[in-house]
Amino acid sequence: MNAVLRAMRDELRALFGDAQVLSILLVSLLIYAVIYPLPYRAELLRDVPVVLVDQDRTTASADLARRVDASEAVAIRTDARDMAQAVRLVQERRAYGVLLIPEGFERQLLRGRQSPVAVYADASYFLMYQRVMQGAAVPIRQMGAEVEVGRLMAAGAALQVARAQVSPATQVEVPLFNPAAGYATYVLPAAFVLILQQTILMGLALAATRRLQGAGNPVVLVLGRMAAWVAIYAVLLPIYLIVLPALYGLPNLGRVRDALAIGLPFVLAAGLLAQCVAAVFRSDAVVQIVLLALGLPFFFLSGFAWPVEAIPPVLNAVAQLVPSTPAISGLVRVSQMGAQLPDVAMPLWHLWALTAGFGLLAVLIQTLQTRSASGLSDMQATGRSET
């Protein structure tokens, strides 16, 4: 036990005694906590600028433009003379969509015919495209339904009968686990896990490359280092998994103990993976470059930015070796969906399996390093005795 505590103390001294490692483990986490969530605070895009091209200039076209402008998704900022001017405004990024009401719009409606309305949206920015299409499509459908109801009532149908004919089924949308249907509620819980993993990998791998190889039982040394990581992240993990989501108003339906039960093997697996990465690349400069380059692939392989079903099977198999993959699955279910530990047994066992696998590799690496250091010491001692 004393040997484990001694190894733990040595690891803490190495982590807190290196300014660069300390800045990665602590300072970068604080910076990420403030900067990363800021763009998503609004949850939803609102009032995306749209250009109106009204070629009809009638009461009906003005009513439709007013309805679209009243939508929270878009805002009509300019009434262009023609499509050429509207396209120029979109190309200059002063607008992200065009609503074109053709000439004869009201006349076609009065004749009982369909009157097409064109909506052009900038698809190079998917969120803008989605909001423009949504902000225009809903008012257009509502106006079409009202026109059809009025036509049926003019033909003698009762109001309720006309409404039933136009819309026989009422659609009620209930966003589960994300009441605002916002982007921040979706992306931030998973992003916090990825930020934790990236800082753990970079900080602990950097410390491992600079560590002096001392003698000792490899199992004891690895256990002592794991104890040091647990001591550090016993403070940092609740901040990222519990405090920050509460500060940013993210829904949290799970229990704290369940989140921490998943967070413990996640921290251990990520820390042990960092030891393996350090043993492979050895140089602290190379380790930093490699892990920085892997940050974006880990983001996409985790399965929340890009659907798991669309990831090639080979890459998906590789993703299962990254601790953030099961951690995100388990922690999001617990925090966002109110799942309990039996409901996330697979991700939890997955994390413990990664911890065991990377732990065995770390012990093997430490054994080889200890033998190498011992052999080098024997050679030096032999050389001195011969001298």
C-alpha cells in the first residue's frame, strides 16, 4: 500500500511540477469551459436574413410575406427588385435565402388553382438552409390550408368539416429529452466528454514521455498513477459533467452517482491509453502533434456528429477502442434521458474492458521500461568497476 501511495505522490508531483502539463490538464479545461459553449448559448438560429422578391404586389402576396417574416426562424431584411439583386445579396452573405412570389400569385388562388412559391436557401451552410426552409415552408402551408378551408366554406361546407377535409389528422410534435430542440442541448454534453478526453490524453501522455524511469513493481507503479488521476479528476469530472451543464441550462434527468460511475472508468481508460501513446511515440513533441491531429477524427468517430450507421464498419470498429465512444453513449443517456446504470450496462462494461486492456498494456510497457532501465544501470555499474 505504501508503494502505491508513493507512486501516486510521484505522479502528482510530476503532473503539477510541469507547467505545460498543468496548463493542459487545468487551464485548457477552464478556457474550453468558457469559450466552447458560447456560440451555442442561443440554442436555435433565429431571424436568418432572407430577401423577398415580390413580383405580384397584391394583398395575398403581402400577407404571405408578413407571415414568413413573423416566423422566428427567418426575417425578411430586403425587398429586392428582381432575382438578380437577390442573388447578389446572397452571394455577398447579406442574406441566406430568397422568397420569390411570382406574378399572378393572387389571381391563381382566386381561381382555385395552385400557385407556386419558390424558396431558395444557401445549402453551403446546413443550419442556415434548414432554418430558411422551415421558416418559409410552415407559413406557406398554413396559408394554403386557410385558402382551401375558405374555398370549401364558400361551397357550403361547415367550418369543422372544411378543416377536417383539409387536415384530416393533427400533427402534435413533442421533442423528447431536448425540449427546446436546440443545438446546444444536443452537442454540448458529448463535446464536454471529448474535451475531457483530449486534455487527458495530451496532458498524461506528455507527462509520460518526460517521466524518469524508476525501479519498482510495474503493477504498483501503474496503480499509483491511476490513483493520482482519480484524485485529480474527482474534482474536474463533476465540474464538466454536472456543474457546467447546470450553468448552461442543459437538461439533466440523471443521478450524479450514475454519471460518476461512468466517468471513473472513462478517466482511467483515457489515462492508460495516454501511457500507450507515449510509449509508441516517445517524443513529447511528436505526441502533441499526433494527438492534436487525432482530435477531429475522434470527434466524428464518436457517433454524435456523424451517424453511427453512416460510419464504415472498419472505422466503427476502431472507434470502439476510443474511450469517448462508449462514454458519450452512456453519459448522454444518463444525463439527457434519465437512464440508470442497468440501462447503460453495455457502455459501462465497455469502458471497464478498455480500462483492463489498456491497463495490461501499460503494465507490460512499464515492465519493459523497468528492465531496460535496470539493464542500463547494470552496464554502467560494470563499466565503473572495470575502470
